[in-house]
Amino acid sequence: MHRFSTIFLCILLVTIVSLFLVKNEFPTSARLANLAWPSKDWLAGVTPNFPASKGAGPIHVAVIESAGWHDEVWSAFVHGVGSQEIGVSMRMFKQSPRFGLPEIVNAFELPHGVPEWEDWEDIVGEKLMDGDEQTPYHPDVIVLTTCEVGGGKMKDHLQKILAEGKTYLFCAIHNTDQWFEPIPTHDEIWRPWAQKGLMSFIALSPAVKRTLQQQGLKTWPKDGEHRAAPPVHVYPPIFPVQLPPLPTPGSLDEGVMGRTNAFALQGNYESFRRDFDTTFRRLGSYFYRTNNGSDQTSEAGVSPTEARNDSAVELHLLGSGPNKPRVPEGLKSHVFFHDNLPYKEYYELLSQQAAILPAFSTDKYYSIKASSSIPASLISGSPLVATARDLHAYSYLDEGSVWFQRDNETDFDVLARAFALPREERIAKLRCVRDKAREVMETNRRNMREWLIHAGHKIGKSN
């Protein structure tokens, strides 16, 4: 019954959105449909249930992060692999867990529980024993979370296990442009794996997959005896966290609605990642128009006086790094920095925001790199302000799970309309975001099972 109610509310929200089109409110999907996106190109074409491996025991999987970075990506792989109910045994290896990450991962509800935390260097040094405690642990499958860095650190070990031919490798890509031209270290490490058909790439967004296939692997022959171009999969890095409950209709408990006019930017403070200057300029202009009693409307036809009490608007910057952006003097009472938060507090604070702005300062996030802002939206349940271009690049999202920004709008036009919506409509949007996160995680689980079964076949581990 709860599931039906949730689906009904999402459908109702989209219907309301469509009706608001004539009033310059949030648009429908009609125009977007003409783009003919490959909106499901991140799916593996899976079926709801997969046959378990038979006759050869479980597939032993090692999820490895060896750089001390990309905590969220590693956690998402741990959740996807660890969620397999049968046929898979997982061990997890992490370099220098930080920001209270164990508290998040240890709370995962996995069928076989969360494994103990292990040091990735032990697997390279062959200090780990297999289940019989007599032979070194050589996993059937390695999920390498940071491929560009991890490959170099594990070079000798990878070459050794490749010679044995009993391990399949999944290589997560973070910087597609590093694969545009032949790089001796990449070729030396990865090409032999690809030539033996024992590896797949994993991209963290559909756009990165397209770029890797069309440009990054163009130097890797696709035919003949030197065939080297491996398959490329998509795995959105989403995992569950314990979020505050959504308010129930009629409830006086605001819960995650406590910060009704707050929005956030998240991620590293480096200016080449996010355009803080434009965000501050638009925020300042926004306050100026309203505080001076201007009746001027935006391009989208939204008057700033329609929205709310502007004095309550807050911008929260959740990030890390030494290069904090300089906040203009007139905005300092509205801008709040949250540095190096533990992940539990980080996602809880994000969940209280009315919206997350991507505020990209580079086009790389539409082709070469996958932004952390998009999965952060789903993990925290806070809607992303997203353009058609965003939805094309990250097509595991849809219009129902974001605040959609039209071509003639700025992100602040969208914020104004979001702030002005009735409480129940905003709660319904938050519910749709959480539903989308569950949908993506379930698809990740199913895709991962299909990939692991394929890997088992390649190394002769499953029937």
C-alpha cells in the first residue's frame, strides 16, 4: 500500500508540473522527448532474477580502493557486490578510510553482513590467506575502484595473477581523457588483460561511457588478433544512508523540511570544479532585486516577490580543500561553510536542503568526468537543479527526480519556484528523489550480478 501511495504521489507531482506549464512553472517532458536520449544506456538489459553459479562454489570478489580517494565510489561498489544474495563472497579493501566512512558502510544491510575492513597492501603482498588458510588469497574478480592510480600501485601483482588466468578485472574510470592517447603505463598494465578478454571498464555516468567508447578507446584495436577494446558498463555510484524521515501529511514535525529556503553546493572547493563566482553573483542579484522592491521578473516570468521571505535564504557549501571561495561581504550572513564533515553529518545536512546546484565550471562533467553532485543528490534525497544537458549526461535521473531548469532560465529562477511551492508538493518531490535512489540501487544490484556471472564464465568459475 505504501509503495502504491508513493508511486501515486510521484505521478500526481508530474501531473501538477505539467499543468503549471501554462503559468511558466516547471515544464513537462514533451520537449525533452524530442532529444531522443539513450536514457536507458546505463542498463545492462537485465532480468529480475539471475541463476546462481553452480558447481564451482561462490565467486570471490575483492573490492579495492588503493589511493585513499573516491570513498563514495568504493562504498557503492561494496553495496552492489555485497547485496548479492547467493553465489558471491566479498572481501573489501580500503586505503585510509576517512570522514567516518566506516559508520556509513557498516550500516549497510547486506544479506551476509558487512565484511571486515582490510588493507589493500595485504592483498598485493600476498599476506592474506584464502578460506583454507593455507594458500594466498587470489580473488576470482577484482573491482578496482580507482583504476588510473590503482593499476600502477598493483602493477606487479596484476601481471602475476593475469598469467594465472583465473581472475577477472573491473576497472572504474575517473578521468576519461587519460585514455585519449596511448599511455605506456596504461598499455602495459591493461592491454594484456583486455586482449585475454578478462576485463571490463566501468564508467560512473552514461556520458563518460560514451566518451570512453568513442574517443578513449579509439587507439585500442577492435578486431584481429590484437583485439583489445573491452566492454564498458555504467554504474552510478549510489548507496544507502540513514536519512531523517520525510514529514507525513499534516504533521507539524518539519524533519528534513526544517531548512525550507536553503540550498547547497557540495564537493571540493577548487574553482575549476564549481563556478562559485557566478553563484555568488546570481545570489547577490537575487537579493538586490527583492530587497529594493523591484517588480522585475526573470526570463521565466517569475517575480522575486512571489517566492518567500528572502532573509531566510541560505547557501550551504559542503566541501573540503584549502582554496575556499571568497564570499562577497554582503552575502556572508547567507553563506555557510561546512568543512570536512563526517559522512553521516554531510548527508544529513544535504538532506535538509531544498535543492543542490551542480554549478559546473567546466564542460568536462558532461563528457570526461562524472560529477559527485549528481549521486550526492540521490544519496541525500535532495533534488538537483538540472538542465536537459544534465539529464542527457546522467540519464539515470529523470525529470520527476529533479528541479528541471529550462533553456531560458537560470538556476536561481528554478530555486525561486521551488521555494514558492506548497509544502506537500515539495515533500512529494523529495519522496520521488528517494524512490529514484532505490530504483538505481536495485538496478545496480541486478547489473552487478549479471556482470559477475559473465566474469565467472570467462574464468571457468560458473556453468
